[in-house]
Amino acid sequence: MKNVTVSMDDAVAEWARLEAARRNTSVSRMVGEMLAEKMRHDDAYERAMREALEWRSWGSSTGPYLTRDEMYDRSQPRG
């Protein structure tokens, strides 16, 4: 575990203290959990975006996007 110092507006600090008390935890733990959740969300989003841009299982496009003709070609099977 790493200790860090965080600066914030007084109103934000007051909200954080109240919210942490409501959750029966410390401001430090609450902020750490919020950042960990943000990190997991961003990692999942980046992974999904990378997979979506790399997905080319049908059509003859050589780039990350389908051409207009490929997009509306109804003769290709959909998976």
C-alpha cells in the first residue's frame, strides 16, 4: 500500500467525510476504492475498444472499419 496526499476543495472534503461515514469507512479507503473501480472500468473499456477495432471476421476490408458496401451487403452471413 502506498500513502499519497490529495488536495481538494473544502466542500469536496466535507462531502467525502460525510460519504465515508455513511459507508462506514475512511475517506482514504473510499477514495482508494473509487480509484480502483475507475481503473477497472477504464481497463475494461480499453480492452473492449481494442477488440472491437481489431474484429474483422467477415468482409474484405483491410482496415479497422467496414466499407459502406460491406456494411450493407446482405449476402454475407451474420455471426
